[in-house]
Amino acid sequence: METIAQRKLLSALCHGAIFFSSLFISVGIPIVILFVTDDPVVKQNARESLNLHINLYIAAFVFVLLCFVIIGFPLLAILAIFSLVMPIIAIVKVLENENIPYRYPFIFHFF
């Protein structure tokens, strides 16, 4: 079992990985943490972070296609705000209560 400080750090790192600019780094960090750690809470936070990444990429692809119908631009703006605000909320929640993994609302769960 990892210490509380390690649990907080790894969980916050999983959710904060989306702020790294490279696709491979922002997705790779939760994947590496998922396979390296034995802590079930950290593993659940890593899975949830990967679910958010997958949902954002799928939604961005669909919204870019909808840009040809004019409605895609406002949806992309909403998606950009969502992709900035939700990870910040997740980081705050996992730092407040490290024993409960954070679940993002409004996303599909693949893992």
C-alpha cells in the first residue's frame, strides 16, 4: 500500500496529465501509472482519466465534422471549457479526499 502523499500525487498526476501538450505524454502518464501502481484508488483514477481522454477525442472529432453545419464551433468551445474545468475539479477532489476515486460526469466509461 502506498502512502497517502503518494496516492494524492499519483491521482492528481493522472487527472492533470491532460494539461501536457503532447498527445502521447498526456495519455501515456495515466497508462504508465495504471500498470505501475498497486493502489486500487490510483488505478481507478488512472482509468477515469483515460476515459476522459477518449471521450474528449471522440467528441472533438465529431464536433469538427459538425463545423460544416455551423453548430460545431459552439460545441468545440464548450468542449474546450469542459476539458479545462473538469480536470481541475478532479484534481481538487482527489486532493481533498484521497480515499475516493473521482468519477467524471457526462462521459462514457470504456474501462
